[in-house]
Amino acid sequence: MADEPWQFDGPAGRLQALLSTPRDEPSGLAVVCHPHPQYGGTMDNKVAHTLSRAFVLAGLAALRFNFRGVGDSEGEYDHGEGEVGDVLAACEAITTRFPRRPLWLAGFSFGAAMALRAAHQRRPAGLVTIAPPVAGLEQVTPDAGIAWLLVQGEADEIVDAGAVLAWARSRPTPPQLVQLPAVGHFFHGQLPTLREAVLDFIRQNAG
């Protein structure tokens, strides 16, 4: 895939990004959100990169970006409030560049929570959430008709896997669940498995 350094305007200033595109014209678009900014999360995170690669392999363009205050992105951490605005700004930036294509939202950990919240304001065609921390998401439910995948490692040492699975199953329209036994939060040694699970879901539901 081709990677292009990029910037776009967010609510708190310019945001640093990386746009990954397939060889041919993209059939769709994806915004990929990284894990928690205060715990070392950046757009270079291996899981975020794996998500981007899966989208590009499926023929979509993928935009990874650094939330406000991370890397060269302007602004300061806003406790998950302003960061939703960053996701929406990323959606606007990539759809302006590639108009009239279906948009997906994806994220890992904190980034998955931000993608879920943003999906309420900008209804995507698809949603991929990896190990989302679900505390505070009790009222968050993606609309029916959105293709939604949730991947959770059963040995997650950061996020309570049982709480995630219970939350997912309690949604009015539950996601497609992929549970990975003996897999921790950062998917060490399991990134190819994660990529294939995501890629299969995108190919089944995109277009």
C-alpha cells in the first residue's frame, strides 16, 4: 500500500495523519483511530496499522491520524470529549478528498470507543471495534444496518473481556463477534490473525 503523510484541520488545530491507499481507485474509505493518547497511543500503533492494512487490502483508502496533542497534532488531550470531534474532522477530510464513497470507522481500545461515539453523529457504512473499553458506553448503540465487527482477546489484561462481550451482546443490534482465546490486549503474535478476521469482514460487507 502507498502511505502519504497528510494534515487536516481539526477542532483544536491541525492534525497529523497518514493516508494509505490501494493501487487502484479506492472503492471505499476508512478512518482508523489509535489507542489512548495518555498511555503511548499513536497512529503508529501496531494494531492501528494492522487495521489500515486490512482496509487497503480490501480496496479501501485508510486514514490514520494522531489525536489532538499527540505527535505533531495540535491541541491538548480532552478526556475523550474533543477527540470525537477529531474523528469527525477526519471523516470530513477523507470524504472531501474521495467523495461519493462509503465510509467506515475503525479503532483500537480508546480509539474504538471514539469510533463508536462518532458513529452516532456520522452514520458509517461499517464499523470495526477492537477491544473497546465499554465503561461509559452503556447508551451507545450503533444504528441497525451498520455492518459492525467487534474483536476481543479473551486474555485481555487491560480491558475486561467479559464486560466487553456482555455489553456487545446486550446491544439492540449486536455486532459480529470474534473472540480470540489466550490473546491479550495488544494482540502480540496474533496480528496476522486479527488482520485476516478484519479483512474477511470488510470483504463480506463492503460494497
